Amino acid sequence: MSDLKGKTLFITGASRGIGLAIAKRAAIDGANIAIAAKTAEPHPKLPGTIYSAADEIIAAGGQALPLVVDVRFEDQVESAMKQTVERFGGIDILVNNASAINLSGTESVTMKAYDLMHNINTRGTFLCSKLAVPFLRKADNPHVLNLSSPLNMETRWFQNHVAYTMAKFGMSMCVLGMSEEFRSAGIAFNALWPRTAIATAAVGNIIGGDPIIQRSRTVEIMADAAHVILTRNSREFSGNFCVDQEVLEAEGASDFSKYRFNPELAEKDLMPDFFI
């Protein structure tokens, strides 16, 4: 399958950042996008709402359905998926992009922050996957893509932020288990993670601000890599923990300079992402 024309994608957290970039890349093909995110009103520090995202998706060539969804609540996810099916006739692809991050150590992380990360990252991914499966069973080339890391079980990825690593690896464990659980149904479950930091609001506001942004790649590299994965045969490509650059290299790409946020920096100056 070379493109996503006519396919319906349900993308969590698609009002901005990587989720929106994946949506817009699919929209270029003529895909339908359900934007499942919380932001209905403008946020003082974060760009975009589900409605501005819908406008961008439509401008790119796709169809959009903005839905106010908090993935922590089963009734909201269930209702959103039903509305998606009513509008577009089914769900072909689920992208579990919604995520929360807090890099505090064990003694300083609040249990409120701990619960938020685990309820959005691990539980939200599990919930959305569980509720999407009945619809994905009916699709021709069904995919679930989790924006989560390889399961790199090294101490250095746990020691400084155990709570976040546990929550993020929970998303990857869904790939590990569900890819085999639903292999006979032909539903692909894969993970995608960036080799470098990506210039998103989370990086700007939480991780390191402008100095890290300058050493990042743009969201488009993740969107292009996701597009490659989502157009592969779901029965032949499942259970993989993909890295954006490696996905594109497998397609013949060798020059990634167009993705640098700061084009004046060399590739060697880019900031590696967590878990790589």
C-alpha cells in the first residue's frame, strides 16, 4: 500500500506536535483523521486546539473530525470511536500519541504526577487499543502505532526518572504483547521513537527550553517515518520498535538535514533522545 487515501486514523493528542504532524502527513494522501485530544480552548503555553488542527488537516487535503477526548476516561474514548465510525465508516489506524512527561526523581515526584503519567501513557494506550480492536478487525490493513521507545532495560534510563520510564515503557509493553495477541487477526502493533530530540512544546516547556529545541529535529521526521510504517502490510510488519531515522534509511534516505530545527547545526550536534 503506497498511501493512506481513504483510510481513517484515530490519533490521540493530535491537536499539536507529533500527533498533528502525523495527521497532516496522512491528510496529504486524502485520509480521514479523528483528532482525539483535550484542547478545545487555546492554552496559554501550548499551541493549537482540536479545531485549529482540523483546519490544518483539511487544508492539507484530508477530512477531519475534532473530538474532545481525555484518554483517561473510558466513556470518552468509546464515544469518540463510535462518532468516528459513524462519520467515516470505520477505523483503519490507531495512533497512540497522547503522553505525559515528568522527569522528577522518586523522592520529588508527586503521586498526582505519577498517576497522570501512568493513566495517560500506559493505561490510555491500553484502553484505546482495547476499544479500537473490534473496528480494526474489520479493516483491510489495520495498524496500531504507539509513540513509545524501544524497551531498553538499562539502569541509566531508570535511575533519574523511574516513574516516567515505567509509564513510557508501559506503552511499549503493549506493543510487545498485543502484536502477538492479535497477529492472527492481522492487526499490526508497532512503536516509533525519535533518534534525536524533537522540537515540540513538551521539549520547550518541560525538558530544556530553547537550547534543546535548537539541537532538535522537526516533527516532520516522525510524520514521514510513521507514514512509512502505516503503509506497510500489517500482516508482515508487526511487533517492531522502530526509530525514525532507521525507518527512513530503510527506504533509501541518507540526508536528514531538512529535518534539523536549526539548519546551521551539524548532525553530530543534535541531542539524542531518551532510551536510544
